[in-house]
Amino acid sequence: MATQNSWLNDDTRALLEAIVVLDDADEAADFLRDLCTLGELRDMSQRWAVVRLLDAGLHYGEISRETGASTATITRIASWLYHGEGGYRRMLDRLAERSKAGTKPYPAGTER
């Protein structure tokens, strides 16, 4: 029987270790572009946009129109945001702190 963390194997841990040593967004872009297909990058970017818009309080219909994500996808992402491992919340909070400190922008979603 697979455990909840069965996805967290040696290869996944090696990938995570590689990600955390990236110095900046440009290095992350280079690494992710080599690692992922354009479709995978678009999917991950869309999920992150949905998370930010959910955090900003937008309704599912508006998020769907803005991002192109289905309401089923938005529902799944909302479940992870509110009941997941805490990764989304941790990143949102860190980015909000950086924004308050004036060190990094924190766009809520796509430009309106």
C-alpha cells in the first residue's frame, strides 16, 4: 500500500535539493525550462496563479475566466491551499513579507 508521502523518494529529494540551491529567478527559469516541457511549465504557472487569486479572495468563476483553469482544478487547488501540506500558504506568506519589505513584488494575479 502506498503511503501519503510515497512520492517523496530519493529522486524527488534530489530534485528538491537541486531547487533549493538555485540563487535567483533567472537560475530557476533556466533549470525549470531544461527540466520541464512548456506544457508542464504552463500548468504549474496556472496553478500558482490560481493560488494567488484564491488568496486574494476572488470567486471561482472569476479565477476560471482569468486563468483558463476549470472550476474542478480550482476546487482541487483550493483544497490543497486550505488543507494541504502548507506549502502554498508558506510561499504566499514569504512573498507577502518580501513585498512588505520592498524587496520583491507580489502580484496577486495577472495584470488587469
